[in-house]
Amino acid sequence: MFNSKMVRLGRERSAIRELYEYGSLRKAEIGEENVFDFSIGNPNVAPPAAVSEEICRLTRDIPPQALHGYTSAPGLFEVRRAVADYIQNKFGAPMSADLVYMTCGASASLAIALSAILEAGDEVIVPVPYFPEYSVFVEQAGGVLVPVCTDEKFHLDVGAIGAAITEKTRAVLVNSPNNPTGAVYAEGEMRALGALLKARSALREKPILLLADEPYRELCYVAPPIFPMSVYENTVVLYSFSKSLSLAGERVGYVAVSPACSEAEELFAAVCGAGRYHGYVCAPSLFQRVVGSALGLSGDLGEYRRNRDLLYGALTEAGYECTVPEGAFYLFVKSPEADAAAFSERAKRYELLLVPSDTFGVSGYVRISYCVSRATIERSLPAFRALIESYR
Ligand code: PLP
């Protein structure tokens, strides 16, 4: 009776959201403090003070119609220019305001960019594990997601990417710092990826695009990742302020097309067309202005680092296996049984909400979002210990 694909997507819901909704009900039943909800990547760290101050200033100083009214479809020009200037000054990569499109977060950036570039049957190579919504966004654009393996620490396996390239490959989509593993791709591996894409694009009519999904760019405990446009010309950056500025509910981000892309202007026209097609025109106007004044800032990374250290230390001591996250706010832990969904179900008995990794395209792990209060982590530790004990 209705669009069957949409009914399916609506009914299936994401495994993360499913667990999050379960957690909300459970908290109502037994009390918030008794549920250890590590399901969703909702930042708990406050936005930088400058963000709250700017919200106050804007609402006080700018007349309502100007502040809350429509902006032009790709966003306020002064904000697009601020983004372009920031990219040029911070990363030394040429960028033009005319190639920046303000969006409603990274989800919109992904949906727009994939729709802009894919023709039916085009392939998008994605290192696993990956953010689950990628499959939705690739599919809606008519593309085919091609998963490729990563190495034992979830870093890029450039050889595997090379082997997966076919004449249908249109893009490689990478996410660093990574959700769900916390891996931050090193400069060397990104340069190797850039060299591969350059070599393999040389004889093609359409070059392979590098799509860099970067909502965690500033959330890094190791050397910050190299800016992707610096390693390969045909690059599109998909950014969000959801995580860096703790503004996940405000829905703001951008798509930035490198001026070095072949046919950059036409690509940007396709981005604008895809924004229009999906109804993602004119990102929230108050928050366009807010983020324009807060580029490069982030919430207190120290809080995430302390959470990471506490949880990583306690869990590995208890016998769990995981690699140290280098960025973002996720710990990717090996499930003590092969079936991660069964492990996640068992964890629920201890009021621990852990996302099984099958939703990220690999089996045998769970993801723990540690963007929660320190008190939640401290209270959860006996439950984690009891859970692993239950396997002995
Ligand atoms: N990409 C990745 C890797 C993410 O982790 C997320 C959100 O968790 C998104 C995209 C979507 O971000 P947004 O909330 O800005 O739409």
C-alpha cells in the first residue's frame, strides 16, 4: 500500500536506536541510575562555552526574521566562507566558499554526497566495520556498498581496497576517527590510499572519489589525522558539528568539495541538486551562524579521554579484549562468544546496553559508547565484571 522500501526501513529501525529505545523504557522501569546505557553516540560533554555564549548573543542581537528565517539553499554565504577560510588556514588545502554546502549533520552530508555522485549500480568501497547508516544512504542513491576488510587494529588495508576496485567503483568512503572502532588512520595509510586512488583513476573517464566522513575530526587522542584533501585531489569532505561541538540534536554540518576535484563545479551542482531532491535545503539558520563562529572548537576532550582510560583499563583487567581507541568515543570489544547479538542480550541481564557489531558489518564484537558520565561508567564496572564472569 505504501512504498515498501520505506516501510521496511521504518520497521527495521537501526540496532543502535532499538537498544536506545529499550534503554529509555528500562530506565523508566528501574530508574535511570540502574541502567548502563552505552548504546548511542550522544555526546555528554558540554558544548564549548563560546557556543552557548554565541547562541545568547545571536538571539539577543539579531532580529528574529533574519535569525530564524530561510537562508539560501546551500547556506549563509558568510558561514560557507568561514568554513572555506578555516579549511584553507588550518589544513593548507585550497577551498572556496562556492564549494561548501551547509547540511543537517553528517547523515544529510552522506545522503546528499552519495546521491550526487552515484548512478545505478555504482560501487562504493567501505572499510569494515562501518557506521550502519552507510548501507541505507548508498542503497537510496542506487549504489552498491562493497565492504573491505581492515587490519587487526581496524586500520586501512590499502591492498584490500585496491583488490576491491572494479570498473564500477565510484567512491571509497572512509571514516576517521572511526565509529565504531576508534581507529584514527595514520598519515602513511591515508597517503597510500591517495596514491592508490590516483593510480587507479588515471585511465578512467570518471575518477574514483574519496568521500571522507569526518564527524569526529577533532576528537583525537593521537596525532590528528591528515586532511583528506591533502592526500588526493578528488575528495569530498562530509562534516558534522554533532560530535565536536556536542550539537547532535541541532542538525548541522557541511559538504565540502575540493576545488581540485575534476569537474568540481558540476559536482557541486549535483550536491545542490541532491540537497534539493532530499529536502535538505537551508540548514538550521541559527546554528549555521553558531558553528560559523566556532570552527575548530570542541568540547572537553579530556573528559572523553578519562572515560576511555577508565573503561579500557577496567575492562581489559577484567579479561575483555579490545584495542585502545585513538579517537572518537567508542570502545570496540571482542565478544566472549561468537554470537555478539547473544552476548548483547546477555549483557542486558546486567543492565548493560552494548551494541552488537553485526550492525557495523562484522561479527563478534560489541560497541560501547563511552560518551556518558563518569559516574555511569564507575557504577557499571561491577556489572561488566559479573558479565564476563558468567562465561567462566
Ligand atoms: N557518520 C558517522 C561515522 C557517525 O558516527 C554518525 C553519527 O553517529 C554520522 C555519520 C551521523 O552524524 P549526524 O548526527 O551529524 O547526522
